[in-house]
Amino acid sequence: MKIIAIASPAGGVGKTTLAHAISVAAVEFGKKTLLIDLDPAGSLTFRLGLENPRSTIADYLTGKSISSENLNLTAERFAFIAADSRLTTDINSDALYVFLNDLPEPFDLVVLDVAPSLTQSLKLALSVADHIFTPVDGSLHSLRALFQLRALTEIKATAIAVGEVSGEEFAPTLDVSLIRSSEIDGLITGTLSALTVDKASEVAESYRSATYSILEILGLE
């Protein structure tokens, strides 16, 4: 099992959209995938239509056991665990590691959608992640967040360019750039990703290609 964190201390750079799209594409490539919302704001949880989940990752990190029935299998065929505001409370630093080692089913890939801040969510993610992927749109805001993240950990953090951005100044970068489009913006209020709604679009293909490159980096191709 490989674990990746989609993280950036900067908000508004497309982190949650990326985490969702990677999960969908990884399933398309035949990888059993678990997506976990680690953002106490629950943006991804709300996007997937789980405003009032029965159990959340906060429950599991504070002692509640999980069964296969608790893994929400989405219409896009990845498993999902929701978040809630209790992620801001004190949680043991090794709780996520213990939880992932006790999952009731094996997964090829676990995707962590991390809160856009230097808080407990990021600390938990860094305790388990094999690799970090950070969307960068070329703004000073996103570049500063990438460098800040790299200064915090020895885990390799690969930047993913969003739009027409030169990656030389923030290497290492993924060999595929994501296409910036209003198509993505129009879909974030729905429960399905661009990969599902318009499979053949250039936007979907860019996320799909990026995911394949990520799987290669992880040795999961």
C-alpha cells in the first residue's frame, strides 16, 4: 500500500479537486483506492454529498474500530472516509499510522486530502505519507506554500503545475501539467469529478495522465 498526501499550506490552488481526480483515475487504472478527507472544514466530504456522515476519520483516530461496511464506496468506485471539525482537537501523533495498519481491507493507494494550513491535519499526513504532491499555479502564494512545505519534512514533495507554469523554479515537478479550465470550476459543486462527467475532455485527460505519472513514481504502474 502506498500513501500520498495532496497538501499545500495555500488555499485555492485546486488541492481537493486534485485529490478527488487522482482517486478516480487510479481506480480507472485498476488500483484499489481509499480517499480520506483530513480537512476539518470537510470540503471534500461536502462535495461528495456526505454532509452528515455516520462515522468520520476523527472517530477512527480516537478509538472507534472500522469495518468494511464503514468504508463508503462511491459511485466512482473509490472508498472514502469523511472528515468533521473534530480534526482540530488533539489527536495522538501516531493515530493515523495505527488506523491505516488496521484497515479491514487491503488497498493499493491511499490518498490524503490535507487541510490548507500548517495544522494537525498536515502533521498527521506527514506521519504516514510516502510522497507529497502539491499543486502549484505559479502565484507567489502557491510557490511560497510549496517551499514552506518542503522545509517542514524530508518526505519528497513533488510539485504539479496547474496551467501554463514553468516548473524550473520549483523542481522536482511532475512530468505532466494540469489544464486549468472553467470546466473544473463548474463541476466542483457536483459529486462527480471531471473524469466521470466528461471522460474524453482535455481536462480529464490531463488529470488522468498526471495520475499515471504518480503511479509510476510510486511503483504502482
